[in-house]
Amino acid sequence: MIKYISLLSLCFLLACKGDSGSGNQTEPSTSTITKSKTFNAEGDVVSSGSVNEDGTYSYNIPAPEDAWSKEQVEKALGLKAGSVNELKANGKATNRQRSCFYRISNPDMPNAAIALQISGNPLPDEYPDWSSYYIANLRSDGEKSLEDPSLTLSYDDFPFGVSGIGSAELGKYYWRDKNELIYMLAFNVDKSEKEINEAAYQLVGAIAERNDQ
């Protein structure tokens, strides 16, 4: 699974680029924010953010670095205490996307880490069903293998959130929650597919139980 480090790095760099400059902007005053109401295909009201009076959109994205303790990650992956030595987080609650790397210090797994990324709808007014279609498209189309771009790997059902998919072979898991946020968990560890899948169930289960997803 170490071969996927370039993909994890790309995800993190894209998140940084997408949120670049946000630290230099003035946060919108809470007094100027009204709740945004969008609707999914079933007609239920869903929202992952708020609309400001000037028409801009603010997101309410939870902090991915608070998803698990270092000890939880170590236990899920069968690592010794102290193996998770750094959390590298990016993004504010008002950004459309936030991410975090849980970096692992292990001489047998150079550059090992897991990444958690949480994304809100980029166009909530135009495409209120964005998160539903995002998961559905990945389920139907799969994803290209990094080792062999001519090979498309498929996703299996992942029973978390409103809907979810996962692939131990790709080391990636996606699910959407009741607030229409998309979560992506990616592994870059030298573990078997069985171990990765078991770790994903354990870690995501902790989030789902806490957030009632």
C-alpha cells in the first residue's frame, strides 16, 4: 500500500490549493449568516453550510484531526504505542474541504500515513444532490489503478453513513453523512487488504457511532 503515497500527497496538496488564501480573508460575521436550505432527491432538507448576506457560502466542516486519537489509529492498524507521531491538518470550518494526515513512524513502513478528508457540496444551490451522485458515480465507474492505468478497480459497499463504498485494494473508503458531507479515508500502509479493511471498519465505525451517521 506504500505505492499510494503519491495519491495521498496529491489529495492533500489539492486541499491546500483549494483553501489557499483563506487565512488572509476576513471570516464572515455570524450575524450575517442565514441557514441554507437545499433538498435531496427524496425532498428532505439537507445542508452542510450557510449562505451569507452577500451570497457567499460558508461551510460547517468538522475537524478531521479530531476524528480519532493517535491511540485509536495505532490500535486499528495493530501498531505499537507511539507509532502515530504527527497530525498534519489543513482547512477551517468555513472551507469547503478539510483534511488531515495521521503520520506513522515505522522503519518498516517509510512515509506511512492515513488521510481523512471531509468535503462539502461545491455548488449547493445548483446541485443539491452532489454528494449522492458523487458516491453513486464512484460505485458505478470505479477508479483507475495507479500501478496500471489501463486497469479499473471497483468499489464494494461500505455500510456507514447514508451510503458508502470502499476498496481495500485501492486503500480508499468514501461515505456521505446525513448532512450531505463526503468523507474519504485513504491508507498508505504496508498492510494486507484484510488488515486495511478491518482498520477502516474500526475507525469509521468510531466516527459513525459518535456522530450518529
